Amino acid sequence: EIARVRRRGKPELSRFGSSASVSRVVSELSRCFSTENNMADQANNQQAMDIGPPTNICHVAHVTYDRFDGFLGLPSEFEPDVPKKAPSASATVFGVSTESMQLSYDSRGNCVPIILSLLQRRLYDQGGLKVEGIFRITGDNSEEEFVREELNKGVVPEGIDVHCLSGLIKAWFRELPRGILDSLPSEQVMQCESEEDFVKVVRLLPQAEASLLNWAVNLMADIVEYEDVNKMTTRNLALVFAPNMSKMADPLTALMYAVQVMHLLKNLTEKTLRERKNASSQIVPCDDSEVKVSDVVEEYNQEEEDDKGVDDVNKEEEIIKMEDEVKPSNGLDFDKEKKQKT
């Protein structure tokens, strides 16, 4: 630019004003270019600076995170900011793998994150099982954000709406990095048609995912036991839980798979309820140690008649259902089979 100004002379001065001279233009340009070169040199010098190795290093403490006992070896000065029994090794309890979360065993032997146990206990304590539309009605968004922050500290606030608690349980499953049913072969799940098929396929789940599924199924069974009050049937609960149990990229495939997952949850919940009923019917309270043999025989005969009536009703319902699914050519004689079992 300087050479061009010197070479072209006065015609070029109009770019810098009518009163400018060639020498002034040259000096201004020289100053600008020298300033830029200085700045470039300073930047190069800063990039060339080497960071030295750290000094005064000492081993203060060795801290580990145990999935059942929280942080181990945490120095006392960190305890005010980092609770020893943190619910997660991460900063949040949502959207992280269960491998980095504190676990606990529930009453049925399921090893699940402690945050789920805290939410479940608070939901039950506040009468959530008897609230109409539980797990179907959504809670307040602002309240949910506040509760999320408290849950990251391992605390469930008092007086939280039960619909907010139920929504956070669904959100925890939905925000997992991987759905608890994603490890199952989708083709095999789609081919399931009966309760036996679903039971067989869920046995393929790893231990961690199997515990979470069993925990969720028992939670749904607890709610259905109060169906007359909360209006939530096994189908309704399976419908709201199914989209949170798996993740698929294709929306159409995800929708079709969610329908099958709904059938899976519905069948497993009904199976759990049936097992509970059978287990409770086998427990016969006896306060008197001396019971007459005739009374025992009479009570036994009465129970046999009651059980037979229940089995007949269940068998008829199964036959009606199977008639829609099984082809007539399969050679099954339902009436004969029923008479033989009777």
C-alpha cells in the first residue's frame, strides 16, 4: 500500500482527504502496520509460553463412590457442600446411568436407586395410591423443577403434590440414557402373544434392568389394588408407563413397539396381582391352638368349593380370549379339557 501511494502520487490522496500529503499518508500507514505487527508478535509470544509442572503436590485423601454407602473417604471440609450419602456420583439424578447412582434394596429384594425408593415412599405416605388419575394427571412444571433440584441433594421436600411425585418417577425412567427394555431383542418382543411369552422374554434382561422392571410392575400393582378409588386399571397404567420404558429413533417403530410394551406391562401387572391374591388366600389365620378335626375338614372343603368356582370363572375367561386367537384347526377340545380338570 505504501509503495502504491508513492508510485501513484496525488491522484491517490483523494482517498485520505484533500489536505493530505504523500509523506503523511506513508507515515500513517507505516504506524498502522507496525502496530499490527507488534500485536501479532505479542500473540506469538503468549502462545510460545510453556506452562510449568505443578508444584507442592501432596496426597490429601482417596475418595471413592460406593453405590450403597455413598462417598467414602470424603474430607470433612467437603461435607457441607457434598453430602456423604449423595444419591448420585453425578450432579443430577436424572438422565444418568444407574451405575453411578446410590442403590438400596426394597421390601421385595429389588436393587434400585435410592431416589426411586424415596419418591415411592413419599407418594404412599401422602395417599397417592387413592388419588384419582394418579400417574395420568401431570403436575405443575415449576414445582417439578424445584423438586428436581432438591432430589439432586437426596432430599424429597414436604408437601409436594402427588401428581408431581408420580410425574418425576415417569421422568426418571424416560430420561435414562438407555431404556430398561432396550437390551431385549425387539423382534422377539413383537412376537409375544401371551403372558407366558412375555414372562419368558423378560428373563433375558440383565439384573439391573430386571430389578427396575420388577419395581415398576409392583408399583403399578399397588396402584391397581385401589382401582375403585383412583380409577387406574392395569391397561391405563401400562399405557402411561410404556413410552418411558424404551427408546427408538424412528417414531413409527417406537409407536408400534410402545403398544407391545403396553401389553407386556399389562400382562406382568395382572400376573403380579394374581400371585398376590393366591399368596394371601393360602394364609389361614389361627388364634386357637386346639382346633377340632371336623372344623378343619369342613373349612377345607369350603375352600375347595370356593377355589373351584374361581378357577371355573378364570378358565371361561381364558377360553373366550383364546377362541379369538387360536385357529379351529389346532385340534383343542376346550370343553373336554375343562371337564377333565373339573
